Amino acid sequence: MLRAGPIPLMLALAGCAGPMGTMRPGPSVPASMAAQVMTVIPPATEFDGSYRMHLRLTGGAGAAEGNAWCISSGQNVVTVTNGTFNYGIPHPNIPGNPTPVFEATVTTGGNFYGQITSGTMSGRIDGTHMEGKIDGSGCIYAFTGDRV
């Protein structure tokens, strides 16, 4: 294997790494908000509508830090329907263009929270303005959106 060069050795070792998971343990929201979403509370529909989104990279970790892997424009428009929404973050500079999709539920007060294997999303809708953050596997984002 060493005679073939370092690439096959690196690939063999990379196969042992397993999934990354989130960079920081636990939800990145106050426990009271996470508990509120986790209990059986009907979603708040007064925030239903479409929001024009703006995504901003705020940090990275590990191999993602300092390279183009985290560069993403995010999903342009998010539509809240029956108090839930999905927000996809495409990664065009990573082979295969992975697009994690975060799903969140909005509570009566406008807070929202969602968690997938590769991270968490949390924030708040206040009137016609949405803002929040995404704490992903290696990329951390802030986002804002206004109802259209």
C-alpha cells in the first residue's frame, strides 16, 4: 500500500473516521425553548408566509475552516406552512454538492428550533422578520429573512 502512494492509505484511514456529528454538544438554544418545542404544542400558524432569506457565514471548524467548503448562499425563499418550514443550505464547493435541510417548528411566541444529524437551527420570527442561526457539522451561519 505504501508503494502505491499516500492517497490509498489516506482513503483507507478516512473510511474509519465515522460520521462527524455536531461540533458542540447539545442544542444551541436555551433549554426552555428546546423543551417548549419538544413538548406537544401545536405549531403557530400566524407566522405562515414566505420569507426572502439572507445567509451569512459566521464561523467554521476543523477542515471546513479557512477553505471554500462553507460558502453558500442558502435557500433564497423559505415558506412557513402550518407553523413549520425547511431551510436547505447547499454546499457547491464540496464534491457531491451536499444540501443539509433543516426543518423547524414555530411556537406561539415565534421561536423556532430544529435538529438534524448534522446540526441545529434556532431563531425567532417577530412580526414579518425572521432571524436565527445554524450550527452545522463544520459551518456556522446566521440568517435573516423578511416576509414577501
